[in-house]
Amino acid sequence: MGSLETRIASWYEKIGEMTPDNVEARRDVELVITKLDEGQLRVAEIVDGDVVVHGWVKQAILLLFRLHGLEKSEAGPFEYYDKLELKHDFERQGVRVVPGASARRGSFLSPGVILMPSYVNIGAWVGPGTMVDTWATVGSCAQIGANVHLSGGVGIGGVLEPPNAVPVVIEDDAFIGSRSMIVDGARVGRGSVLGAGTILNPTIPVIDAETGKELSRGYVPDYCVAVSANRKRDFSGGEFYLPCVLVVRHLEEGERHNKVTLNAVLRDHGVST
């Protein structure tokens, strides 16, 4: 694999010169996209608690858009005009795809994934047993763990440039409430719950409701129930309320969030799932 990585890095240095006529570069890039599509490669993964980005894989995705021209494709009554086709063969992969859902080639869907009418972009990785609910989107290169529920209308942001930029990571067993937006490399820890409408990015502080302590920015730790909130800040122009994410409960490690209990916790704080 090292030789393929080296070749991709070399092609990327000449990305401004790349055209669909460069057959050798296309061969290498197609190999990377195929491996992404089959789950043999990932854009990023968690190693010893840290998100490690494989920048050369993202370089291959960026090269792809230089090396492919626009082509028309059809799926039933729908027509598309793009540089990359959609995924196929979901039955063999053990993935349930409801009409209205689509996933781009170069994304990986593990066995047991359910796609309601939704969208998964290139470079994304979705773990086994995860549901991507209606009108949810999984952006380019986002990494979604196993047994995650992305509720209706959730927006998981994508990132391609720069190649070393950290993508959004949602860890195993997390629950993301409806219409939440997780973007710009933010991260939700294992087993954590975000209430509906939560906005999370690397500039938004995550605060413990019991202590008032800022736990992090853009990262909800493992086994937390968190909701969208605001905190007052004084400026020369007056008092303003800026967004934050408030951790209202800490779950026991490994505790699965019971839906009935979860609803009760969130109702107590004026939030629905």
C-alpha cells in the first residue's frame, strides 16, 4: 500500500495539470476509490483516542474530480449528471436502502446500515447497525460508528480540503437528535446523546451543567446527554447570548440510553428528540 500512497502523493503535487487523459493517475485513483467503497481504506480512524487522518486518501478523492469528466447516468426515472456514479449492489452488502436514499461510490456502508431517504457522500464511513434517518446527510469523509442513530434532518458536515483536515466523527452507540448539525471536524463520543437542534463545531464550548466547567470545544465526551444552550457574554456593545452545548447528564460507561428515560431527561430541559 505504501507504493500506492507514494504515487497518489506524487500525482497530487501535479493536481493543477491533471485531466481525464492521464490514464496512469486515473488507474491509481480508481483503485483508492474502489478500496474506499469496499471498506478496505478509510479517510480517518480513531487510534488510542485520537482521530488520525489519512491525508493521502483525501488527496485521491480530490484528484478524482480532476480526472473524471461529467457523465449522465440514470436510476429509474431519475437522471444525474456528475463525475461519480452512485453505489450499487446493496443486497450483497447487507444494506437496507429506502427509495429516495442515495450514497455516492467511494463511501462505505457496513452490513446492517439502514438508509431512509437520505444522502451519504464520498469518503464517508458508516458502521454496522447504524440508521441514517429521513433527510439526514452524511458529508464527505465523515466517520460514523456502529449502532448510531442519525435522526431526521441531521446534518453531518463534510470536509475534503485541506487533505489533513479532521472530519466529523460520531462514535459507536451515539444518538443525534433531529435537526442537529455536527460540522467542521466536531466529534461526539461513544454512547453520547445530543438533543434535537444541537449545533456543534470546534468553536462551540461544551459545558458541564453541574460544575459550569468547560469540558472541551467541539467535542462531546463519551456517555453524555447534551443539549443546545446559550450563555451570556458581555461586550462593549452590550450583553449577548452565545451558543454552547450543555452536558445535563453523565451516563454510566457502557450504559445504553433507554428511549423512554432519554425522553424524560430531555423533556426536563425543554428539549425533544
